Amino acid sequence: MATATIIDGKHYAARLRVGIATQVARLKAEHGITPGLAVVLVGEDPASQVYVRNKGSQTREVGMNSFEHRLPATATQAELLARVAELNRNPAVNGILVQLPLPKQIDPEAVIEAIAVRKDVDGFHPLNAGLLAVGGTGMVPCTPLGCLMLLKDRIGSLAGLRAVVLGRSNIVGKPMAALLLREHCTVTIAHSRTRDLADECRRADVLVAAVGKARMVKGDWIKPGATVIDVGINRVPTPDGKGRLVGDVDFESAVEVAGAITPVPGGVGPMTIACLLLNTLTAACRQHGIPAPEVRPSA
Ligand code: GUN
């Protein structure tokens, strides 16, 4: 059986960051503007701390300003909303990201809705979600945007392809489906209540798995030659007790059937932060009335 092409998201994201850094340098030289990204972390969730650290270092690497705000796990919703309001008013801050998940005393929807729409670089605000649904130019959530870039880099035009999105979250599944529709795919959203899930997946030319279930999608769920994007990041136990990361796709069987597939780690993950930086650059340009540049990955 043929073996799929491995889509190297880590390499693509690195090239994209070089392209972003070039545009950031231009923005500074021509307009005296340095884009700024504020990341707010509430509490001490270890995984969130790693993400926030990575976001900060990559933000600085592309030449942007990084502002880190930490609140204790006991912070109230009012305290977090006050911090968001302050960042909304700060002209040096072009993008605001409040790291999820939040402690249980805080309603994430209230926080997301408090972020200024033009600074919502996560694209989670209902107004940005609505703009994506009706084809407007808002902020597009980073993970689906990264998936789309990898797909277009691999396939070119997606017009007319059958796309199946596995998962219906507001963060990945729904915006991914909207983006694929915008690219003229025939889109199906499948989920935990879908009948004959494997059959639905087998019809897909493009399969995006974002359900958070380790190795759920088996090789025989995949149409031969299909392009498979694995958004899942699941830690599974190993004999040495350290555990390892696997996707929502059973890579070993899928790689024998798919035409191309993203690995975990090193596939979609690195694209998410690169797209966050891209959204911050876009937000900074829009806030200053400058056309957002077309960022290309470096050769
Ligand atoms: N937690 C895990 N991923 C994300 C993300 O993309 N944005 C935010 N705000 N929190 C997250």
C-alpha cells in the first residue's frame, strides 16, 4: 500500500513566521508601528503556562511587543473583565488573547464578549464568528486558519471537494466548516451523534479531525488518497510513565491509506501560534487604517 505524504506543519509555520517578521519590520520602518499582543493567563494550569510562554517568545521573535498578564486562580470575573477593559483601551495592544480554559468561577463567554472585536485575535467573539459565517472580514480563529493554509498549500484550489469536519466546537469545528465552505467545498460536519461516522468520513476528499479522542479515526475510515488534517492533541500513557502525544487519527493505519496527512506533534499545532501572530499583524494594520499585507511563507 502507498504511504501518505507527511504535511510538515512545523516547517511551514517557521516559514510563515519569517514572512510575518518581514512585514512587521516593514510596518515599523514605513509607519513607526510595532504590533503588540497581550496574553492573559488566569491560574497556573501547566499546559496553559507552556502555551503562554511559547506565544510570548514567538511574538518577540517576529519583532512584535508581547505583554503577559497573570492573574491568580482565585481571580474574580470582575477582576478579569477590568483587565480586559484596560487592554481594550491601551493603543499599544493590538491583539488580546485570554488563555482558555478559565477557572470555574469565570464565565468564558462573558470574557470573550468583553474583548474589543477588532482586538479579538482568537476570533472567538460572536461578532467575528458571525462575520465568518456571512463571508465578512473579521478575525478568523487561528487553528482552522492554520489548517486551511496547510490544505491550500498541499491541494491548491479546494473548490468542489467533499470536506468532512469531525467535531463541532466553536473554536475549531464550526469555523473550519465555514472556511471550507468559503473555499467552495461541499461540507459535512460530523460529530458524536452522527450515524455511520466511518461512512461519512470515507466520503471525504478532505478530512479534518477535531474531536479530542485519541486515535479515533482509523485507516479504514479514510478514502484512499484523501488529505487528512489531525487537530487532536491527546496525551496517552506509555510504559515509561511519561506519556506521549497522539492525534485524533490513528496515524499508523491512516498513513497507509491517505494521500497526505499531518503528524501529531508537528502538524497543526505549530500553525496555531503562527496564525495568532498573523492575526495580530492584521489587527494592528486595520487599527491604523493600513491595508493588511498579504503574508507569504518564505521560500
Ligand atoms: N487554549 C488552548 N488553545 C487556545 C486558543 O487557541 N486560544 C485561547 N484563548 N485559549 C486556548
